[in-house]
Amino acid sequence: MESLIQVQRLKPGGPLWPSLLAYAAACPWEAGPHLAQLMEQGAFSGWEAVFAALDGEQVVGFCTLMEKDYYPENRYFPWVSTLFVAPAYRGRGLCGLLIEGAVEYARSQGFRRVYLPSEIVREINEKI
């Protein structure tokens, strides 16, 4: 039986913040330790957010919604970025769930668009 994966927006100091920080720090992809550093520094402010894909309370993926990112072109925002899913959980649609969580949150914050490091362009009121 497959487990039910949930996506949650995590808040600094919240109960799962330390778990995501540790998971990101140990991530084999270079953006993971970068995310951990941002989390430790308290770099998320205002509407910016961190999302975790959770299998129970186990972190199995993450993404962020940020005003600025490391991409050269930063005149647009918000960015759905730092998208990662554990290899054992790939192929189950978790990237889509993480993006949907970030998009729904962005919409609740008054944004009509989000930007991904991709060549695909869509309005967020379109179904992904």
C-alpha cells in the first residue's frame, strides 16, 4: 500500500522546520545545503515560504517560493525554486504537488503568476 504524501508550508520555528533543515543540509543536490543555510539565517521574510513533501512526518522533498533567486534574470517574482524530491519518491507526482502547494499559497498572497526556471509560461489560474 502506497503512503499518502502531503505538502505543507513550514514556518520558521515550527515543529517540522528542524527536520527540513537537516534534510536539506544532507541533500545530495547543491541547492539543498543552500536552502539549509537560508533557513538557518532566517532569510525567508514576508510572504516568502518553504514547502515540504511529507510521508507522515518524514521529509521526502521540498521547494521554496521566493522573491529573489540565484538566476541572472530577477525582475520577475515570485519564484518557485529549490525543487527537490528524494530519488525513492520520484515518479509519483510529488514535484507537481509541491508546485501546486506553492501556487495555491502564492494565489492566497495576491499573486497572479509564479515563475519557474523553465521555458514553460502559464498563468496560475490555468490548471497545471
